[in-house]
Amino acid sequence: MMMLKEITKIHIDVVPDLYETYISLVAEDNLNKAFKDSIKDLWRLDIDKLTRLHSKNYAPGKWTVNDILQHLSDTERIVCAGILRFVREEKEHVICFNGDEIAANANACNKSVERIIEELITVRKATYGLYSTFCCDDFLKTGIIRKRRISIAAMGFSILGHQVHHLNNIRDKYYPLL
């Protein structure tokens, strides 16, 4: 029976174009190693630099660094609840949410960057723990997120690529504000 440490990008068979972009950002092909790397990347974040940026945005109407980091946690929690339901074969469940509404009500500006990152690491460890319980057949199961069918394996890589996307955005658009 194949477990998480054996799942690679070649096991992704159902992935819509929208999520392929995130998946392509994950440098590691092995999902188990990619989860471990993502946690290390979060530990390596420059909290002092991010703290100086916490309330800034690079353009009117754009999220702050705090908003982005909180968005990563919130989105992952929502998606993981759906992943569990898909793996347990709840047929009627569809993951759908409004990220802008959630961000507007997350109160991220009143949290420290350090606290938000700690929360994100905790959420990521929980996601990794959940994925570690899956067997081979579970990774092949699919669910619907935002009207698109996607496999559990692809969703794991997509969660990690979502992090890479936003951390790249912070590096490229927010760090120059310092």
C-alpha cells in the first residue's frame, strides 16, 4: 500500500488548470518532502521584516502582509475540512468560499506577524498530519473546489503552491516597500 512518502507529482491525475499554476510552484516532486520543506520555509521567514510591513500594501485595495499570512491559514483550514470530507466520501460536499470576505473579517491587523506565522505553522503541521493518515486509494479520490474537480494528491500540492505563490508575492511586491 502506497503512503504519503511515496506520493509524487506523477500521481496527480485530476487537476484543473487553475490549480496547475500553484502545483508548478512546488519545487519538490515528493509530497511528503514538500510538506516538510514548506514548514521549514515558514520557520525561515524574516519576522522582523514582515513586522515592519504588517500594515502596508503595495497598492490601494491590496491585502497587507498580515492579511496574506492569515489568508494562508484560513484557506488551508477550509480546504482541509473539505479534503477530509472527500476522503471519507461525503458525496455532496463542495468546497466554495469567498476569500475576500473571510480576509475582511479575519482581524489580521490586530495580530502580530509572529502569532500569525505560528498559527500557519500549526495549521500546516495539522494538514501534514492529515495527509499522513491517507492510504494510496485516498490520494486518488477527488472532490470539487470552486466548481472544479481535483484529486486529493493535487490538492496537497496546491496547498503548498498557494503558500509559495503568496510568499513570492510578499518578496516581490512588499519587500521593496522597506
